[in-house]
Amino acid sequence: MWDTLQVTHEGTSDVKRSRKHTLIREYELFRMNSGESISDFQKRFTHLINHLVDLGRKFEKE
């Protein structure tokens, strides 16, 4: 039952892998949009990073 709930909520491993690759590409190309406020830029960036962390991506603090 747990496996079914996990797949329903998180998706299959293939779906998660694909989503992770898509988000990594989005991270690599991340730029501020024309006319976007710093606050909105930061919110978008934080949202992207949170999704990547949820999918297992690790970031080193420098």
C-alpha cells in the first residue's frame, strides 16, 4: 500500500528522474526576466531549488 501511495504522490522513478533533469536544465539556464523584481526573481529561484532538493539534488555551501 505504501508503494502505491508513494508512486501516486511522487511519481515513478522514471518520472522523477525526468523531472529532475528538466529542473537541472532550468537551473543551468536560470536568468532574471525583463522587468522582474528582485523579490520575484528570488521567489522563483527558491521554488526551483526546493523542487530540486525534494528530488534528491544536493547543493554545496561555499
